[in-house]
Amino acid sequence: MTVLVLGGGPAGLAAAVELRRHGVPGVLVVEREAEAGGIPRHARHQGFGLRDLRRPLSGPAYARRYAELASSAGAELRSETMVTGWPLDGPLELTGPRGRETIEPDAVILATGCRERPRSARLVPGSRPEGVMTTGTLQQLVYLKGRKAGTRALIVGAEHVSFSALLTLAHGGARTVGMVTELPRHQSLALFRAGATVRWRAPLWTRSAVTAIHGRPRVEEVELTDLDTGRARSIACDTVVFTADWIPDHELAVMGGLELDPGTRGPRVDAALRTSRPGVFAAGNLLHGAETADVAALSGRHAAANLRQGSDPFLRVVEGWPGARVPVEVESPLHWIAPNAVAPGAGVPPRGRFALRSREFARRPRIEIAQDGRTLWSGHVGRLVPGRSARLPHDWTAAVDPAGSPVRVRLASRG
Amino acid sequence: MSGPHDTDVAIVGAGVVGCAIARELTRFELRVTLLEAGPDVGAGTSKANTALLHTGFDAKPGTLEARLVARGYELLGEYADRVGIPVERTGALLVAWNDEQLAELPGIAERARANGTNDLREVGVDELYRREPHLGSGARGAIEVPGEGLVCPFTTPLAYATEAVLAGCDLRRSAPVVSASRIEAGGFRLELPGGALTARYLVNAAGLGSDELDHMLGHDRFTVTPRRGELIVFDKLSRPLVSHILLAVPTKVTKGVLIAPTVFGNVMLGPTAEDVQRKDDTESTRAGLDYLWAEGARIMPELLEHEVTAVYAGLRAATEHSDYQLGVHAPEGYACVGGIRSTGLSASMAIAEHVRDELGAAGMPLEPSAAAAPEFRMPNIGEAFERPYERRDLIERDPDYGRVVCFCERVTRGEIRDALEAPVPATDLDGLRRRTRAHMGRCQGFFCGAELAERLGSA
């Protein structure tokens, strides 16, 4: 029995640890970076590991801890290795410094994570100067390579990660001249917002869009447009950091022929984190935009537990795979829901909940879940904040008609 | 050839045309100096175009452009195979979307025949949708141009420059010509930031700056008005949507917006066509992108569901004349190669031949070089050909070819190293991108940006 874990970030490593804990003999984690650990490797702030390891750690310490846990649990970790082929019928192809090899695992846990949409994908016009980056690049420049990150920076976005970018810029010697969001307010914690104003004197411009970037060879100015008045103004800066706007790194998922969910753009999974391809689970931030690392790790653990549970003997991984699933779809302004399929025998979703995201704020939202005109659940959930997940119960899944139409989730009222 | 001048031939401009001329002239006993104002070869207009290998089927018959594109198509196609420039012969479908356009197709086919392209074929609506099932609704018919293809716009000038440098060409980058004048006793004097350079013969391949250099030498034949073209490049996952180059029926003003695969495995939508004032105005615009988006929604709506990988804008060196502005002043030994528009990539080798012959007729001695032609092959960055990460033998010999640094484009550490040590080495991130594909993928540096910056020694 071999389980191949693709991606050595929190989700993949947590899955590997859990598989070994359940006695799965062969667990191979393939990581394309030189070091396992994923995004936390270069997120130096504190607060990692609260939900999964029950202790506060910095990102790099958390990443190291997980790599150690996986190794000491007996999982094989292969870094600098990339999956370069995954046909619909046939072995996976790995490429690394040891050469090219193929592998035919009994099951796969896909945990390739997510990334931020770069400036080009956001169609921001203007010149193409140096100094335009995502938080991912910024953190690696400053924390992994010890390099400077410009002197005057504009942060695009006002989510948790945007405030993390602010700290990274400060560490790298750059002053943040402002943060800008198209939304009417920030999406993070009041404490972070207050800190940005008081400690770093970085103003927050809401309802504003970056409408052009100018400068050569480096950024010189950014044009901001007020979405309500249409008035444009120019901000002088030499660095622009595009934060959040996450997209699952789903290239392998597509290569492997997995069905994607149009909302999350990650693989469509049921509560057991089973994808449309028999034997293939998916976990962590590949399933949707970023959640914190500990939530991703718990998702990996959940997939591993389900893999083991459903596979005794192991061949059942494939034989017990659900043939038909009922998709769960959201209506605008809801953005996505995860898991996003209902299948027989899937059990309880990770952390006992469905995660729901909205593109708009709602103070006391009432959500309605229905199938073929039949209401399965209706009730209030916590505040909806774009970029943050609200918790939705899961007990309604028992009432889903496996032969029915897709389940629809909508915002019935904003409260 | 030797004489009182610093060099026999100075070529100003290391775009695809200047590089092709340098390559051609280094095959003779000539000291060739190639001067480039920018930081790299092929880093101006040559890097930002639609990257098509044109047959020249739609050129104006009888023009120099028509002749040189047709000849250049043959030459570059053969050269590309020989030195490893990625070329994909996808063929093109020129699609009519209304009655008016449908009525134009026979005329287009006629013009193609006049240009010597005889294999055009009318394609009915059913066949069109069978071959391009993702095409938007409402197409009325098409003409197939089987010979049209894709060519790598980055490797082409680099290959020419590499061969030229290996054959002894003195390539100087970041060397803008500040002023140029004739020397009384013959030849030319060019003022460069590092001092003067004298040359017996001068080739003006300065592209957007070709009119200014021409004016410096006392001519007043044409003015370059940059015509900006904006392009949107879509994620590789969209590549299966498109099989051919999908051309529009041209109007008097523009060839229209096309959708085409790229040799890197992406899909491209563009270009716009807009005259701009400044010769460095390569900014994309809201209006341009909105226009392309609307055109994309009409031509292939499914394409727009994919992520955008890159947006860029290039400047065509358009003049008030419709044909190339190629002129050789025999007594003084000056060749002006101006007004080379978007067809310049396809025509480059034929332009070089033409310039060689004209200069030869003007008295430049064309004694074949005693040295053997350089043996070299360009690193392949085309998606349709084997890349280093796919080569067992290479990785076995050097594990760095198995270490993927740029995940999106699968560029290995070995290739990055090679690009930094090449005969024409990369000196900045853009140069590295054009030589290896590093940083040109969907994440735009999220994963590899810092690593590449470190390897380049700049951030």
C-alpha cells in the first residue's frame, strides 16, 4: 500500500503524519520546493499551530515542526521533485535531481495549496515595471533571501495577509504608504487595522481601485480611482504588493482530470474530501482560497483519516468510491462553499462544518439551502466578511436526494 | 576587410532585423559591430508582437514587403529547424463573421495567389466548427491558410545574435547612438556613451528610432509613428481550446484582433492598434484591455473563463508609407532599414539578405569568412519540443536539469545557469525570462520570483 501525498505544505504533511499514525506502510510526500513546509516557511509572524498543534509558533518554526513530525512518523519526504505528468490512466511521472521516474500509488492526497492572483490576472493596465509583486514573492525576498523590498510600498487588499505584507515590508525596510481595497471596509481584525494606522501610519483607502501602474524600470506611481466618485489620484511609490485574491494551484488537479468547482476553482470534493477521480483525495488550500495553515493541516488530517477508514482492505479506496455526487452550488453574492458535493457515506466534513464565503459583507445573514425547491436548511450564520469563512452546519446533507438536482445555497437576507 | 575605421560595419539596433543582418554579415570577412541602445537584444518591439510566422499571403502584391516576407518565411523556417528556434505550423483560419466579411474572402484568396501562396482553401461553417469547436457562435465561413505558423519571438533574435557573436561580431548592449555623422574621407562616426566609434559602412536597423538616425545623417524620408498593440496572454490550461491561428478579416485600418496559440503553450488575444506619441509608451490601457475582452467574448467566450497570465503592449514602427523603407546610399555605404512593421520577424532573414546584396552592390567586399560557420543550438523553450526537464540523459549528467525552479513553466536550475553563461548572456529578469521562460507563467513570480532575483543578484 502506497499513498502519494502531492505537496509538502501543512495539509500534505499533516495528512502524511495521520496516515502513518493509522499504520499505512508507504507514505511518500512529494514537494517541489527545496524545503518542505509550504507557505509558513516564509510567513514569519506568530500565531501558527493553534488549532492543530495546540501551541503558538512562528511560520518557519511551524513549517519545520511539521516536516520533522512527518519524517519521524516514517513518511518519506522527497523535495525538489515535481509531478510532471499524470495521465487519466497510468502512472504519475516525477521529475527531480534524481531523474525521471514513474509511480503507481494506491491512493493520492492532493495538497498543492493556493497562490495569490498576480497583477496581470487582475488586468491592471499600465507599464510592466519591477517592484510589482505578490505577498508570496515579498515574503520570500525579505525572509528567505534577506533582500530589500523597495522604500515606499502600496498594499492592494485589506485581508489578514495584507497586514502580514505590511509587517514584512516594515521588516524589509520599506514604508507602507497605504492600503487599498475596493470593498467598503477592511476584512481583517480591528486590532490589525488599528496597528496599521497607529504603529505604521498606513492609511486605508476603501472603495478604491488600482486603475494603472506607471514607471520604468521600477514603479514610480500608482493611479487610484475612487469607485463612488470616479475621481482618480496618483500615489507615489516604488513597490506594489498585490495581496490575497487567492486561486487554488490546480494545475495538477486539471492534469489528473479532476472535476473543479466553479466557485472555489479547486477540485470538487465531498465531506470525506474525495474528488471525482477514484482513489484521489484533495485537502487544504487547494480546495479553496486560503484558510490559515492550521485549518489546512486539519483538512489534510481529515482526508487521511477518511482514506484509512474507507480502505480496509485498502482496495476499498477505489471500490467504495461514490459513483454519483450531488454538487452544492452557491448563488451570488456568495462566493463559494466547501466541501461542495454530497455523496453517500461521506460522513462529517472537516471540523464538522461547511465553510461559506461571500463577496459582500452581511451583518446577520440568513442562509437558505434547497434542492429542487425543497428547503433543506435555513438559518442565521455568523457575519459574512469577504475573504473569511462563515461556518455552516452539515446535518442537512442527510436530507439531500442523491438523484436530485444540485443543492443551491443562497443568501436569503442580510439581517 | 580592414582599414582605418574601428569596424567595417556598424549595425544600429539589435532587434530581430538588426540581429539578422549581423548574423548575415559575419559570414563574410567583415568586422561587424552590433549596437543596441537597450539592455538586451530583441528587448524592444521584437519581444512584444503576435509571434506569427507569416507566409505573406495578405501582403500587398508587388511590394518589397510581400517579396521579403515570402522569402523570409522559407529562410526562417529552415533556419529554425537547424538551430532550435521553436516553430509550430498550426495553420490559420481567417474567419468571417458577417455577410460583408464573407464577401471579402474570395478577394483575400486572390491576393494570396498573387503573392504566391496557392494552398488557401475555403472552409464551410460546419467544418469550421468541427475544427474549432470553441469558436463563438455566428461565424459564417473561413479561409484556411495552412502555411501560417507560430515562431518564438524571443529565441529568433537571440539565435541570430548568438551566431553573430560566435562568428566574431562585437555586440554592445546599452550602447545608444547619441549622434551620427559622415566622415569626409568616407565612413561614419557614431558617438556612444563610452566614446566614438568609426565604421566604413552603417546599417540603420534602429526600429522605432530609425527615423531619428536617418535624420542625423541628413535624410528626411519618413517619420516613425509608433502604433501600439496590446495583447492578453491566457493560462496554459486554455491551450486545448484553440488549434489554429484565428485571424480576422482585415479592414483598411487594421488586421483586426486574432486569437492564437503561442509556442509556450498559452493562448494569445490581440492586438489592438493605436497610434501613440511616445516611442517608449508600451503601457497597456483600460480601454485597450476592455476592447480586447469584448472581442474575445465574441470570438471565443470560453477563453475568458481562464486566468490571464500576462498583459503586454508593443510598438510597431509604422511610418507614413505602407511599404518597408529600405534604401541603400551606395556612394557613402549607408543602408537604412526602416518602417519594418509586424511582418519583420518573418521577413528578418530575407531583409538581411537584401541588405547584404545592396551593400555588396555598393562596394562592400563580400569575401566569405575563412572560419567555419559556428556550430550551436539554442536551448529549446518551445512547448512542442522536448525541454530539459523531460530529458533523462541530461538530468543524469547534471542533476540541475532535474531541479525545477520555475514551476509554472518548468524551468530548471541548469537552464537558468546556462542563460547566465550563454554567448549572449541574460543580464536582467526580463532577459532571463526571454531565454528560459522563467517568471513568465501563471504565478508571475509568487513561487520563484525571489529565487530568480537572488540568482541574478538584483531584486
